[in-house]
Amino acid sequence: MRPDAVVQGRRWLEQAEADRRGAQLLFDGASYHLACFIAQQVAEKALKAFILPDNIPAQVYTRNAAEETLRIADQALALVRKKFPRG
């Protein structure tokens, strides 16, 4: 990853972390629907920090990046599946 790409990725990660702190404030204030929405945004920005900071998608999305992001997506799916009753 180019140095400027790392800087851009860190900026997205910093924003995700700031948003996470805001989501906690919403949670503490019993604004649960907003806390859930912001939590989704936090996850999206954190992933963006990992997969979007360098060049164009056709050049950035290598096999390794695809494997890692699919693994993360699988973890998210598994977590959500556990929330649903067996049917």
C-alpha cells in the first residue's frame, strides 16, 4: 500500500472510531435505533479503511484482499444468523 493510501485508510479508521464513540453515547441515552444505525456505519467505515484507500478497485482488490473481506463478511453473517431462531 502506498504511504498516501495508508494515510487515507487511517483517516477512515479514525472516523469509524469517532463514530463508535458517538454510537455509545446514543446507546447510553436509550436511542437504540440510532445506535444500531451508527454501528452499521462504523463497520462500513472500518471496512472501507481496509479495502478502499489505494488506487482504483480493479488494481486494489487482490486475491488476498478478497479473501480477507469475505472472511469478515462471513463473520458478520454468522453473528446475525445466531440471532435468528432455527427454522
